[in-house]
Amino acid sequence: MLKMLPPRGGICVQGEDEIASMGYCIGASMAGKKVLTATSGPGISLYSEQISFAVGSEIPMVIVDVQRLGPSTGSATRGADSDIQFLRWGNTGGVPVIVLAPSDAADCYLLTAHAFNFAEKFRCPVFIASNKEIGMTKESVDIDAISLPGPVERRYFKGDGPYIPFRAGVGEVPDFLPIGGKTLVRQTSSTHGPDGYITIDPETITDVQVRLREKILGAEDELTIHNETLRPGADTLVISYGVTSRAVEDACAILERKGTPVSTLSLKTLWPVPEKLIRARALKYKTVIMVEMNLGQYIDTIRMVLPERRVHFYGQMDGVLITPKTIMATVEEKRAVDKATGAIGTKDGIVARCKENQCNKDIGADRSEMEDKDKEKMGADSSVMEDKDNG
């Protein structure tokens, strides 16, 4: 970027750390520039304070998180989708955000264009949840074959009256003016009203909180991006995102050649949750499976969207990619379970999960009982040994 941006009229700054990099981008965006910053898992933690500032003060920016195996420093050379929940809930106040998940280099190119457009239109940070495996994979991309969306610019204030920096209706986005221009622009990281001044008035605070939520959640249809392969005759749907979607596609292509058609849904938008899409697609299938390169950071969201369904899960977070072979075995196993138990309704689904939890508890109880017996045996053996020693 240091070599490529300046000849094209751009600016690239190497920040001394993540906190400084976020500060540079926030300042440049407040001055009217389109900005992007990138880091990996531990760095996103350092971004978090200023992410909250950007969310609350409606500062457009794109943040790339090349995820890796966590927690903390984790493994710098091992991939995982370990930050999915952090990206959604990593701001104080829990204000909704936009998170896009590419599966390959072409996706990175396309979704970055979408990310800038969303950031500008909705005046908010937009995250690209990439992965170390994507970032370190070399592959050819036919850029000319990718249809990019037209660029979107933030809407500038052109009124005759005084500029009210955060004035907008419910679900709407306020007009923008840059700091440093002819018009005074107020910004604060504290709770503020439409005029940009700090406030503790409950009604004003509520209005702002509702607007910040609704401008994102109310745009679900516009923000939903996905890929899908819907195979005729399939009774199973596999939902995935990120680099794992590539293995899912390979696995299901092999299963189709073997006579078992399986449909796939690859989510490119993770937040806000594409609820309408997920419900519409899952409705047609007897078996629904979620596959993630972590231990379950999105499966609970899917289950909340589909409370009447049993949604199976396979997760893996050990620094190794989930293979097509593993996915094929999972599909065959879960299809057999649903075939044996039949369709699962709301009540039955809850009962099934309770039985699964009880089974886990029983396993835990058996292990505890075995441990207790081992301890008793060891204690008895120790007593015998002490008696012999004393004798």
C-alpha cells in the first residue's frame, strides 16, 4: 500500500501501533476522506476503544481483521474465525455494526468495495472479517470478471440554515460536513444530542440510541450479501462463511457426484444478521448444518433465527483448516440422525437439545464417578502401603 496508493493520489501511513492507526483514520475520515485500516486478532482488541468512538460519532471507515487462532496473541501463523462475536459486540453500548466475511481473494476485492459504500452511506465502521488462510494464499483473480458496485459518497449538508451535525429521523443518517472547513463541526465521544453537545436527557439519549440501531437493522435487505448453490433434490442445507465455505463447496460437489445432492449457503454478511435470507433458505430442507472455523460463534445466532428447527453444528478451532472430508462425514452423520429421529418441531427441538445436554451431563457424571472411584482406590492402595511400611 505504501507503494501503490501515492501514485494514485492516496495516502498510506504506517502507524506506530493499532491505537495510533485508528486515530489517524478517524481524523482523516472526519476531514472527509475515505479510510481503511487493517490488523489481526490481537490488534482488533486495541482498536476497540476507538471503534466505539467511530460507532457513536458516526465516522465512516473500513476495518480489515485478518483473523487468526486466539485467544490473545494466539498463533500468528494459524488461522481461525476467532473474532466473529468480538466484531459484533466489541463496542461499548452494543450498537449494531456491519461485518462482511470473504471466502477468497476475489471476495476480498468485491466486499471491500461494498464495505466502503456501506461505510459512506450509513456513516459507520464496516468490518471485513478475513482470515489468515485467505491473507496468505496466492491465487489468480480475473478482476475484469468481477462486477463492482458503483462508488457511493457520503451525503454532504447543503442546507441554508445552521448545521446540526447529528440531526436525522429514526433509521436515517445525518448529513456530513468535514472538520476544518468553514462551518464549525462538533464531535464528541460522549453521549450527545443532534446538536453534538453532551447530554444526559433520557429522551434525547433514547432517540439517538434507537436511530443508531435502526439505521443498520432497518437496512437488512440492502446489506445482505451471500452466495448459494441450491441443488435439485437436496434435503440438506449447509450454512457457512469465510474460508470454510470453500471446503463446504468442494465437499458438497463430491457428495453430489456420489448421488447425494446437498445445497449450500455462504453468508457474506454476518452482521446485521440476514434473518430473512436464512429463514427462507432453511424452510425447504429437512437437515440444516452450520460449519464454522471456531467452536461456535455464529451457531447460536442461526438457532435464534430458526427456533423451530434443529440446527446441527460442526466447529473446529485448532489452527487447521476444516477439510472437505470432515464436512462430508458431518453431513452424512447429521442426515442419518435426522432420518432416524424424524422432523423436529419447536417443542421437539427443545426436547432434543435437552436430551443432548443431559447426555453431556451423564457423560460428565460418569467421568466424575470414575474419578471418584479411582481416588478411593488410590486412597485405599496408599493406606495399605502405609500399613505395610509401618509394619
